[in-house]
Amino acid sequence: MLRINDISFSIEGRPLFEGASAVIPNGHKVGLVGRNGAGKTTLFKLIRGELTLDGGDLSLPTRAKIGGVAQEVPSSETSLLDTVLAADTERAALLQEAEAASDPTRIAEIQTRLADIDAWSAEGRAATILKGLGFDDDEQLKPCSDFSGGWRMRVALAAVLFAQPDLLLLDEPTNYLDLEGALWLEAYLAKYPHTVIIISHDRGLLNRAVGAILHLDERKLTFYQGPYDQFARQRAEQRALQAAMAKKQQARRDHMQAFVDRFKAKASKAKQAQSRLKMIEKMDMIASPEQVAKRVFTFPEPEELSPPIISIEGGAVGYTDTPVLNRLNLRIDQDDRIALLGRNGQGKSTLSKLLSDRLVLMQGKAVKANKLRIGFFAQHQVDELHVNETPLQHMISARPGVLHSKLRAQLAGFGLGPEQAETEVGRLSGGQKARLSLLLATLDAPHLLILDEPTNHLDIESREALVEALTAYSGAVILVSHDMHLLSMVADRLWLVSDGTVTPYEDDLDSYRKMLLTPTKPVSKSTKKPATPPVVKGPSRDEILALRAEARKSEARVEKLNDMRDKLAKKLADPALYDDAKRGELDVWNKKYAEVMDALERAEAMWMTALEKLEKTGAA
């Protein structure tokens, strides 16, 4: 049991904890939440004894082991598997002693203890953890030096999970995982045999892997039973009550202030007025929820382009002479919200680079709308910000000649106020850096916004604000993210990047999650049945669902183009457009009308083809 008793702690005179207390029962899985900068990581350091408390105390059972993810596994020639196995220091020490021991009694004690800690299954357990975090059998035998820093962070996570400390402290563990790794970690932590405290802003993880929430707010700690959504409901009720109390208090203050304003100059009432003024000064005002600074994102709105904005037929893309993705037949419209699914290494990043013009097709045909602007955000861009420059200086470099007041307003539209605008990037929080990178990626009002893990380092309020902004955004969005909540709230189309190509995924995210967490059973050679002649069958249920989805999509595209055609026809019916002075403008509108009619003709043909295929199955 972890006891946090009346602790106080300050950094450079700024108090982070004042009389904070909490009790974490043994075996509980707890999510530690709070705004960026509230002190969550500092609390972990205090628990580990890396910092000294100003007051109060923290206590754990005697000999309890505390574990957390190291900054990174060193770049060594030790294999990934051996690196993880070495994390269980007791097992490693016992095995080393067993080789040198000669006393029969001690040898027996060592063997008994090795059996107690299940040492002989250790290699299998370590391999399972590494596989869950994205390393296949061959990669597990490679040296750590073969992998980049982000991948070595996964090895560090695997090592601490394998060591199974009595108190496991994880600080944003999904930030360096993909969706598949994050889902595996959720399932693993839910079954972890000891106490876990996780700092996370991932609602899916906080709903499925933990059973309690420890909330850090106003320098205090409050323990809530239940997953995050239950905590959020309780907090909403508290905030509603707080708002009502703040309203009553403000009415009382206004009443007293009105008395002071009315009678402060009147001799007979001056004493009473002065008394009420002192009462106003002493009032401990309750901050209403509306007074809390709203975490916002304000994306500039692009103009509408004729559909599709991107079309690829028979495409192949890769690096040098080696294609990673083949048979690409893709279409993106400006109102699309697409999530890219697929295991790590299947080509999601390659597809993102192709769509953002960082790679070109090796074969096939790609057509893009005229004047198409594409915004691209990836985590490496956050790391490439100039640490010695302020956000305002970044904006001045990106928009030379624009009034500084306008640039400041754009920064404020992404939650970077006057103070942050003048702070060097190196001193900003991870969330503030991510906001700046998102702003720079969207400055040109892109028609297509490609976001690769946009929620890393953003707190929950910021993630919700990003969901709202993307929902209101009038451009297309392509998302790669381990945040299931973000994907479920924003994406209305799912693309599966797998087996060297990209196909629509017609099921939902919950089904995809179940599929990933269902272990694939190897086919036993001894029970393999003899081959039988193929039986001709009708289309499968999945094929019929795919055809129905294609028909619905085609029909929706035809309706959209019909609506666009009607708007353009109305525009072309305006007599003023035919004045000689507007001849150039008329040519533009006629060209747009011709493009829409051409697109409409092709869309209707695709719709009819889809319906014919569906009719042939007998399932229309």
C-alpha cells in the first residue's frame, strides 16, 4: 500500500503540492491525471526518492520494489531478448551464482528460489512482452544498437514489465507506441499482478486498464474509484455545483459592492460601506468552470475544391527500387475523415509521405486538385523546432511581413498566450511545443491535413479541443494515432494498411481492437487435413458488406456532386457574370462546372457498377 501523507513540495518557489494526501491500495491500477505542468511527473520522482519533500511523508511496505521506464536502453551489442531478461536482477544473480556454487545446500536453495520465481519460463515471458510491443522473433535476437531511440524506449518498457516491480510507475507509456502496441499494453496492464500508477491522457487506456483515478488539481490529490469516464461524470457534477456556488457568491459580492458604491461618500453610511468593502476583500472567491482557460485549436478554413482532391490508380510507392505498397486505388474527397490502421512496419508512414508529396509514385497514376494545399504534422517536427527561438519568432520566420499582433492572435488561437509567445521553445512543455507545430502545419489553411500521432504530450482537455477543431474543420483529415478515443470521435472511414496494399476496413474500431487482441493459432502440421477439391461458393458475408459499403459511398458521392452542380448552375445563371468586365471570372466558373459534370458522370458510372455487382450476389 502506498501512503501519501500531507505532502508539500515547491520548485523555485512555485508550490506543486500543499497538504496533499492519498492512499493507493495494493494491486490497484490507478490513472494519475491533471493538467500539463501540475506536477504529475514530479510526484513520481518524489515516490522514487529522487526529490526531497518539503513536508509530509510517503511510505511503502518494507522491501517493496519500485519500477519505471528508464530514459532509454543504451545502444549496445546485447540482444533485445537478453536486455529484457537482465532486468530481472534476482534471476540473473541466481543463475550466475548457480554456475559457481559448489555447496549442495546452497545449490538446492538456489534451485528452489529459481522455481519460486518461475525462472525457467522467463525467456518465453520476455519474448511475449517484446512481441506485444512490436518486435518479431528475428528482431528480438538483434542487438539494441540496430534500433532507433524510439524503439529502444519500447525495449525499456518491455524490461520493466518483465521485472514486475511491486509498484510500477509509467509516465505516458503510449507516447512511443503505435495503436497495436497501445492496445496490447492496455490488456497487459489490466492483468498485471501488482500495483500500477499510470500518467496518461489516453482515455481508452484510462477506461480499460485502470480501476481508479488519482486527480492532481490545485496542489491536492483526490482518489476516485472507477475508470476515467466515471471520474469525468463526477467531476462534471462537482463543476456544476461549483458554478452554482460561484454564481451565488458573485451575486452577494455585487450586492455588497453596490452598497459601497452608493453610500461610500455619505457620512452616515461610510462606516457600514467601509465594513462591506473589507468583507469583499476577504472573500475567498470560488472560480467558476467558465473562468478556467479553455484549451483551444482554431484551424483556418480552406476554400472548397472540386472533388476528388486526390485520386490514385494502380499506384506503387516505396524507397529506391523497392516498393512498400502496391495496387493502390485510392480516392480522397475534401470532407473525408480517414484513420489509417495497420501493424507497425506495414506502410502507414510510407502512405502518409506519398499523400504529403514527400514520396512519388513508382508506377501508376495520381491526380491532385489544382491549388491543393497539404498540411503535415508528425512528432519529429516537434523535435525539430528551434529551441532557442520563441513561438513568435517561429511565426515571424514563417510569415515575414505580417503584423506581429496578427501572429500573436494566431498563437492565442492555439492556446499559446502572450507569456508562451515570448518564451523560448526549449522551456515550453511538450504540449505547448505540439501546439506550435500544429499551428505551423495549418498556417496555409490546407485542404488536406495529415496528422501522425498528434495527441502525444497533449493533456485530456487539449485532446478534446483537438477533437472539436477537427470535427468543425472543412478540409480532409488523415489520422495515424494510438488514441482510440480520437479515432472514434473524428474518423468516419478506416483504411487498413496491410499485406503491401491499402484497403477499406468496413468494420468498426472495436472489432479491429478485438481482432488485434485475439491470438492467431498456428496450424498444426500433424492435424492438417488432406487437400480436397475446391468448392465453388457464393460471395462471403464480408464481400457482400464491402459491396454494400461501396454502393453507399458511391451514392453519397453522386448526391454531393449533384448538390455542387446545382450551386454552380445557380452561379452561372447570374446575368452580371456575363458582363465583359467579368469574362475571366466566367471562364473560371465554366471550367469548374465542366470539372464537376465530368466527376458526376464518372461517379454515376461507379455507382451503377457497384449496384450491378450487388445485384449479382442476390443481396441487393
